[in-house]
Amino acid sequence: MTKLLEVADLFVRFPTRNGIFEAVRGVSFSLGQERLGIVGESGSGKSMTGRAILRLIRPPGKVTATRMELEGEDLQSRTERQMRRVRGQRISMVMQDPKFSLNPVMTVGEQIMEAYSLHANAGRAETRRKTIEMLEAVSIRDSERVLKAYPHELSGGMGQRVMIAMMLIPEPQILIADEPTSALDVSVQTQVLHIMDRLVTQRGMGLIFISHDLNLVSSFCDRVLIMYAGQVVETCKADELHQATHPYTRGLLESLPRLDKPQKRLAVLKRDPAWLKDISVGG
Amino acid sequence: MNAIEIDKLNVWFDTDDHRVDAVTAATLAVPLGGSFGLVGESGSGKSTILRALTGLVSTWNGSMRVNGDTLGKKRNQHFYRSLQMVFQDPYASLHPRHSVDHVLSETLKLHRFDNIDSRIVDLLNDVGLSPRYRFRYPHQLSGGQRQRVAIARALAPEPKILLLDEPTSALDVSVQAEILNLLTDLREEHQLTFLMVSHNLAVVGHLCSDIAVMQHGEIVETMTVEAMRTLQATHPYTQALLQSSLGYVRE
Amino acid sequence: MTEITTSSIGWRAWLSTDTPSSRRQARLGSYYQGWLEFKSNRLAMIGLCILLLLLFTAAFAPWLAPHDPFVQNLGNRLTPMGTEGHLLGTDSLGRDLLSRIIYGSRITLYIVGLVALIAPVVGLLVGTVAGYVGGWADVVLMRITDIFLAFPRLVLALAFVAALGAGIENAILAISLTAWPPYARIARAETLSIRNSDFIAAVKLQGAGAARIITRHVWPLCITSLIVRITLDMAGIILAAAGLGFLGLGARPPSPEWGAMIAEGRKFILDFWWVATVPGIAIFMVSLAFNLVGDGLRDVLDPKTGGDS
């Protein structure tokens, strides 16, 4: 399997009044044409990792890594202008709430077509055709109506599918999805996940799926990284997640209430300060 | 006697040009000391039922009874001593400029309690908050700590019935376990009745003994949690919910 | 020496502790945090220094002014800046400009202080009641607000002068009557967004009535935006008073009100520019200072930008 993305010793630091805060501390992993899940609680640094790869972290935040390569080409040394060619065209990002990531004053059609024309030199007719094709790929059937609609007129699930269409129309090699289904209802979640699954397999993309939902990640992804306090504490195959060994992962797994295993009291995770000192595990 | 009885409740919202029906013909009963879960997705009307019960929404018809007393459109102090609510978002349910002490003492004063000081100490103890946090402001507390304060506030008037609106949805997994344990302990200690709303079946299954499933404002199925565990759902919507709670399944 | 240092470290630690043990400590601690944040803003601190200088000048005017501001000396009129005994020169009646500026600071503070007390308070009352109670009260109060908003300040002042005669109190009244509507709007907007919060619902469920909710829960959240707005408005208020003084509608001569001083110096502006310019610079500096402080306060107080004290 070809390595699409290689990240080594990623650090994201923010200066605060009380010293330097390290949101991501020494994260290393590689991504092939697979579904990689990054799981963690709030503050674990999982979203920061995704943003750091796309160089979306603005000063005073500082991103450093000994290695950050997309198909062997270094990402860190690129200028902002060069990064704009990467974003969308080679690496794309889908975020949590389509209400906040779609422009409320532009129609859906305009936004998707803009996403396409930024990276391709196509005429208007061709762009429109591609847009409709993409909308159908995300199972939106009445594409004519949706093209003319504004984001607030769409339901959550439809908005998220539009977001995916917009992010995938330039045919990137990697998709980073940051909690893409957390704001969606359960029934719609499954639908959106199916779409992402299908698109990733069909196009041979790499997918980084960031979430706090252990069960979802372990059933959807191929490999999982578990993050805590800015570090990767464990990495394993998704279907082996329930045999994880790191005490944090075990603690998380055991503190989840289970429909099939009723308990009177849930095991509470005991945070060991020693975990903060461990070196990040590579993935 | 049932703690809560709801019969054919309809709740609606009047917007500028039309009426939105949030709840249609809801009927449920929660026995004294019982724990009942209302499950559904956003917009299903589950939180609206809680708001109608507490009098925060007055555009409803049908019948609602708490401890045998029929409820009208307004509520009084006696009602607030018997039923309280814990809200979903711990970040929004505490006044940003009021310290923990202020929140609790105001609640106690409104209910005309005396020995406010010692009651505050007891309440903090009950919810597992160290007295060090007593004079802190909400922005100095974590999500779990804020939720504990919200629970302490709800328990201050010594109610017997607690309405819980998605009490752990905004919390991290590890914190959720602590709060769920706290709620279990409190229910046992004070013999409370719970009516809990959630979209998370596992959480409902953990705390409740009976559940009602809501979709588009209607209760589509009512069953015991035991039945739910053995996947004995009859309504297709319930079945779909159960399926997705098990995780993702490849096409 | 060590005793002084340990006690100064002592109170600093007491204020910055994150486990306060009393209501007073918690409140003072949060003011202290706010102060530290304000202090780190250099421009805001410059503004604050200028305002403190203004206060000091106004308080100690009789001791600071080298001459009596009302004493005329027609033989010494229009002397330039730097003349012996008259650092900033003299005006057309021979009165020392520096002394008039110093005494004029009292008038400026008087105007600004009164308007800052009246306008936001009235605005807060009207806005929060309209926003919380809604319905007819909202409609009536907001239409009244619109009526007052429609009055141009100077026109209203002219009307007052015509009815009641010129004078500084009437000028203050006129300015306050036209200054309160924006505060009402701000307060109403804040109230509308707060009204449906969970924390308001929670306190309603404890049996709190509208009066308690408005005064103890809504007002504390409105006050920060009002404070910021007042400091930014101060510049406008000073200029409005100066404008009225310029038109002869505010402080009556020989009062050393800065605006009136500019009016008097207008006739000589080409040859004796300092007579009008010096009070103009004073107005400029105080307005700027209020703006800078307002900016700094907004950074500290506005929850959206992160400050939360």
C-alpha cells in the first residue's frame, strides 16, 4: 500500500500568558489508502492534528515536525500560495457542523462550483455537470432544487452531504473528516458514513476520521490512533480495539455504558499522571 | 400513585405564520421511584415534553399530573419543591457571572430555607464537589464539575422527581461515567424518580428501567429496558435506532 | 524589607488563587485578573494615565493653576505660548490659558460624569424591561426610544435653551436625552439573547420572578457591553458639550468650558492660533483617552473575545 501521508514528531504549540501550551506533542503516523481513525476526548489534540496537516493553524500557534510529507513531498516548506493548491485539491477537510462550514449567503450550487473551478480549468457548463454528478454521488436525488438552495434550507444530513460533495469534487487524495457525523441524527449518520465509505473505496483515497466516539471509529475504520493530552498513547487495528492494552484506552472502553452488558456502576477512568510523560507512540 | 402521568399531550409552537406541532398525543406514566427514559433524535419532541411539564412552555393541551395533582398552565413554589430539572449543556445552564456559592444560595433563598451555609456544604458533598470549588465561577470549572453544580442546584429544594435533559451528551466519555454513577447513587440515596431524555440508547439503558421511543413528536413504542436489551423492538424506527447503536456496519 | 515583599507577594497570591474561600475573595480575584489583562494592553494604559491625569487636574485645580482663570488683564492679551508666567499664552481678555484649561477640566468631568450616569442607566432600564417582558411593553418602549433617537442633539439643545435658558445643566440634560437610546437598544438586544438561556430557565424553575431575573441575572450580563459603550461614547459626549459651548448654548461665559474657549478663540485663529487650538488639543486628548480605555475594557470584559471577569 502506497504511503500517502507521513507525519513524524508533530508539535503544535501556543504561547499563553502562563507559558507555552502544547496542544499536540510528538505525534507520528503514516496514512495509506485506508481509513485511519483518531480517537480522543476534548483537549486530546485530535482536531489540532488534522488542522496542522493542512497548515490551517495561524500564528501565534506554531507547528513543527521532523517530517510532514504528502506522497514524499514536504508540506512544511511550502509557501501559503503553494499550500492553497494542496488544500482541496490534494487534501480536503470535512468538519462537524455544516451550518457553520457552509457560506450562508451563497447557494449550494455556487459553493460547489466554486470549489471545483478553483482547481480545474473548466467552463461553466462542464463545472455544472461535474457538480450534479457529485451531488448524485452523495445520494442527493433532486439536484436541481439543491443547487439553487441556500444552506439554511437544507437539513443537517443533506448539509453534510453537500459538504462532502464540495470537498470531494476536486478529487483529493486524502480526506480529513473532523467529527463529520456528531451533529447528525443517528439514522442520517449511517447514510453519510456509507457515502464516505463508498467514495473512499472507489477513489482509492486515504481517510483520516477524527472522532470522540470509540464504537463508531472501531467499526468504521481500518486502523485507530488513540490520543490523550496531545500524544498518541496507542495504535491498533480497528477490530482489535477491544483488546487494547494501554490503561487509558482500557479505561475509556470500560467506562462506556453497554446495552448488552448492564452494570450497576460504570468503571471510572483514573487518570495516571505518568501517561503525560510517556513518549508518543508512532502509528 | 404515579409520580408523573401524561395523557394525550399535544404541544405546539406558534411562529409568525404557522403552527409547528412539536408533540402529538403523548401518553406515558412514571411510577414513584421509577426511572423512565425518553429516547429520540433532535426534533423528536422529547425535550419539549420536559419543558411542558415544568411550565416553561404553555402552548399545550391534554392532561399532565405530577404526584396526583393536575397541572395547569402556571406552576407554583410547591411544584418547584417537588420536581426539578437538570439541563443538557453545562456550559449554558450556569450564569457566567455567578459563582457556585451564589447559584446554590440563591436557590435556597428562593425556597426560603434557613441554614443556607450548611446546606450548601452538604449539597456540594452530595454531588462530589470539593469545597475548594465553592467560590469559583463557571469558567473556572470543567464540564463535569459544572454539571455537578447543576445537579446540586436541582437537588437543593429536595425534590422527589428529577427531569434530566440529556445530562451527559455534552460531556466527555470519561466524565460521563462519573456523572452517571453520581446520578445512580443520588437516586438510591434520596429515593428519586427520574424522567430522562437522551438520544443515546446505552446511557438510557444504563439508568432507566422503561423507555418510550419518540419520532416526529409521537411516541412510537414503549417498552422495558430488558426488552430493549434483547433487541425485541417491534417498530421499525426503534429497530433502526438499536441497529445504529451497535456501531457501523459495512454495506 | 523582607516583610514588605512577603506581604506584597501575599496579597497577590491571595487574589490569584484558584480556590477562593469567600465571596469577597472570589470577586476581588476576578477583578484582579481583569486588571492584569487590562494592564498588558499598552495603549489602554496610556489612555488610563491620561484619564487619571484629568481626574488629578480637576481635583487639584486650585493648587495646580498658576493664575486665577477669571482674572482679566487686557494689557496682556493674546500673548503667545511660552511667555513668562503664561506657559500656554493668554486669550483675548488676557486670561491665562493654562489655568483656564485646568479649571475647564472640572467642567468637562462634571458633564461627562453626569451624562454617563443618566444615559446608560435609563437605557438599561428601558431596554431590559422591553426585552424581557416583550409584548406591548416592548413595542411601546421601543417606539419611545425611536422618538428620542430621532432628535438631533443640537436641535434639542436649542429647544431647551429657548425654553429654559442657556446653561450647563440644560446642556447636560439635552445630551443625556439624546444619548440614552443606543443603550436601550444594546440592553434590549442582550436581553433577547439571554432570555432563552438555560440558566434563566433554571432560575425560573426555582420560582424567581421577573424582577429578580432582570436585576440579578440580566443586568450583570448587559453591564459589560454598556460600560464599553459609555467609554467609547465619552468622546462624543465631550464633543457634543464642546459643540454646545461653541454655539453658546452650554456653559455661560466666563466659564472656562473647553468648547466655549474654542468659540472665543475662533476669531483669532489665523494670527493667534493657540487660543483655539490649546483647548482643542485638550478635548482631543481626553476623547482619545476614553476611546483607548474603552477598547481595552472591551477586550477584557467581552466574553466573546475570551476575557471573562
